[in-house]
Amino acid sequence: MQEPMLDRAAQALGEHLPWRPEILIVLGSGLGGLADSPGKGVSVDFRGIPGFPSAGVAGHAGRFIAGELEGRRVLLQAGRLHLYEGHSPALVVAPIRVAARLGVRTVVLSNAAGGIDPRLSPGDILLLDDQVNFNWRSPLTGAVLEEEDRFPDMSAPYDPELQGLALDVAAELGVPLRRGVYAGVLGPSYETPAEVRMLRALGADAVGMSTVPEVVAARSLGLRTLGLSLISNHAAGLSPEPLSHQEVMEAGKAAGETFERLVRGVLARMG
Ligand code: HPA
């Protein structure tokens, strides 16, 4: 999506909102519970926003919900656009760019991921420390957009201060929170056991099909990011069970409450 369409999309979404949002929270597979909670929420379907398609995968509703959470003006994104749906990298990150145009400076990205680190079990939450782009493409190719960097620094893709807050909140809640590296792959097939061994050898702790393009776009815009993966399954080859999307969705629902408490705690402490 190019600059004029992004501007139109931001204007259309902004007209529905009671205020300018501070924080965007992208809800991963099965983690949509927060979307039902924000006080006085306004819901805007992707289909009502110029340039946005309707999201396609089961469990992805494709809408923004604006509401106050822990006293913060929050825009929630329920439903994501994925590269594996055939969307361009630029469209996948359109929600980030639109949110930034509306004033968002902080993005919380959640996702469901397969655990590669053998210490990770389904239901665990992983605090993202870093990422590897196995999409082999970037949302930043082509013309440089307003407010973006041609060559953004990626030495701290996830904000250390927000990570610290998440660790503090987790300790307070008694939620074990591991840290690790997220490998973003294209999908949509899950990995083979050989691919998982390769990802592990290359430094990945978890693998999923989202988040990486969004973090790249967010960093290019100078937004700070917090990344949380819900480990929905052992990555291929680490368990005798075959992988299924159903399992991923169910793990999201089971851990949804913990995830919500963690995010609320971070919002409450954010400066
Ligand atoms: N691989 C890739 N994406 C995923 C997985 C996985 O094992 N689990 C949830 N999303």
C-alpha cells in the first residue's frame, strides 16, 4: 500500500476513533480475548478501511477495536494480514503504518509460535529478544515512505525498557517468562523436522508466520515494540504429534487469560 492510500486509510479509521491512540496491540492466533474487554470500545472492520482486505484465516476477525485499557488509549488489532495469504509485505504492515499515522508510538505484537527450544512447552509465553527474517522479503523495499528510514537500525528490534516491564509484571504475577529469538517464516505449511533443526542451529527459539515484517516497519518508523509469543506447540520433530491449526487456536484460548494479565500489567506500568 502506497503513501496516499495509507493516508486515506488513517483518515478513515481516525474518523471512527474518539481520540488519538497511543498504543497498538496486535492480537495473535487465539489471543483475541482482549478485544472483548476494552471499555467503551469502538470496533472498525478492516473492510471499512480503504485499501484493507478482509482477513482470511479462521480465528482472524480483521478489525480494529479502540478502547481504554489500564487508563491507556489503545488500538487493538484482531486479525492479521499474513504473507502466506498472498498479501504484499507492504499490505501486511499497513496496520502498523496506519496506527503510526494516528499517533501510536508503541506496538505490542503477539503471536502463536512453535517452540524450538526444548525447554519450551505448549502454553508458555516467550518474551521476544530478537528475530530472524526467514521471509526473505521486507516491507521496506521500494520508495521510502514519509517518517521512515531507508536503512533502519535493527540492533534492538524489541525495546529493552518494555522487556523489563514485562519481566517485572511476570515476576509479580508468578508467570514464568522465558526470553528468546523468533524465527519468522513464510509458511503456510508448518516446518519439516529438518527445517526445525536448521532453525535451531541458526539461533531460533521459536518459529511462526507473522510479526517479523511488522517489527521491521515499526522500527523503520521509530516505534518501540514489545513481542510476546504464545508457544502453542512443540515445533515439528520435537514431539510425535502432527501439528494442526486447531491445536494452535486452542492453546491461544487456554493461555489467553495469562496473556491478558501480562499485557494489562505492562500497560499499567508504561511511562
Ligand atoms: N510453526 C510455524 N508457525 C506456527 C507454529 C509452528 O510450529 N505454531 C504456531 N504458528
